[in-house]
Amino acid sequence: MIHPGQIEACNAIFTPPAEEVAQARKIIAAFDLPENASRGAISLDGQMVERLHADMARRTIAIADSIAALAQQ
């Protein structure tokens, strides 16, 4: 990004889609359950989800939350 006028376009491009954010929240919530605390992989909606997916989900949420916070300023 070179010019402040590009901020809106960049935020629109890099904001994760709502469906991706919702799935990320679901993955994080599943791994936060006490019964999954020590597991490296779990089944979620019939699919295997690993800890690395939870890490990626946290990154997705962080990006979405950061862009949303900037938009409110």
C-alpha cells in the first residue's frame, strides 16, 4: 500500500469472508472444550480438524477483528 486512499480497497480484499470467520470461531470453540484440551485432532462436522487448523483460525479471527476495529475508527 502506497497511498491512504488504498486503505479501503486493501481492507476489503484482505478481510476474511464471514463464512470463514464463522468456521474459525467454531473450530476455536471446539478446541476450547475441556474434553478436547489435550487432543491434537478432533472431529468437527464429520471432518478431522487438527491443532494447526485452530492456530490458523485464531489468525483469521485476529485479521478480521483488526480490520473491523480500524473500520470503526
